[in-house]
Amino acid sequence: MRERDPYLLPLFLSAILAALFGVVAIAQTDSWWVAGAAVVALILLMLAIVLDVTGSTHTGAFERVLVVTSEPLPAKQVLDAVARQTGSTPSAAGLGVMVVSPEDYYEAARRAEGETVASLRRASVKATGHVGDHDAARAVADALVLFPADRVLVFAHPRDAAAHRTAFASNVAGRPVSIVDARPVRRVPIA
């Protein structure tokens, strides 16, 4: 979920107070066009703050997902997995993803992280990533310090799924962890 800035309400109240004093001061000078401009500016400022506070500029909740992978993933595979786990199709504007690739071999991990992030960005998803510790559980714990995700998706091949289930035990730091099949989805053409 989207976190709110605790300073928005005091900023909002301060803006109203400053604008009221400004309007009174301008009104004393008999420059009504300046007072009108100040009122319009105040209305625009309040509207911007109210929209940010209520989150009405977003069409849905903001979901933060930590993706763990040791191979490059296409954006569609990640987005499909997020949709299956959340029960709804995420919008690119309502999704933030951090890709973590555990460092078994640095070059391969860097490639997996970089290509997955690039694919997500091409799909207009806010994405970042880094190469993490060679131990996937430690890599996830470290990443959650930098990126407080709502959920963790671990992309693994079926042969590694049992080991990941044992390592993650259904949640990490109170966040749900899902093991997702990392094999690419193969489409069979209909003849």
C-alpha cells in the first residue's frame, strides 16, 4: 500500500493560513487582480495536496513486489505472476518492482537482474534491482531493508522449488512469499 507523508497535513494547514494572511494583505492594497491570482494559486495548491493525500491520482492501490530470480524474466511473466498472487491485474502505474538476483556467478546474476528490470521498464513498470547475496534468503532480507515490499515472488525451477519453500517458509518479515515456476511459458500455436 502507498505510504502517506506525515508532513502533508501540517503543510496543507500552513498553506491555508499563509494564503489567508496573503489575501488580507493584498486586499489592503486595493489590487484585486493580485488578490484573485493569490486565491487561484491557493485553490490549485490545496487541490494538489488533497489529491496527493487521498491518493485519487491513482486508479488502485500501489503494490510493491520483490522479485527474486537467477535468470532474465520477461515483463509479461512477472506481471502474470503478480496477477495470480494478488488476484487482480496490476496496472503499471500501481506497481513497483525490485528485482534481486542472488550472486552465484556475478556476471549471470547481473545479466538476470539487468534484463528483467529493463523488460519491466519497457512495460512502464517502475522497476529497480540489484545483485544480492549468494544465499537467496539473505538476499531477500537485505533487499527488504531497501525496498519494503508488500510481497515476495521467488522465481525458481521446479527442481529448486522445495529448497526455496524450506528457506522461505511462507513468509519473510511478515510478507507473503510465493514460489513461482521460472520456466518460460511456451505457447502452443493452434493449427
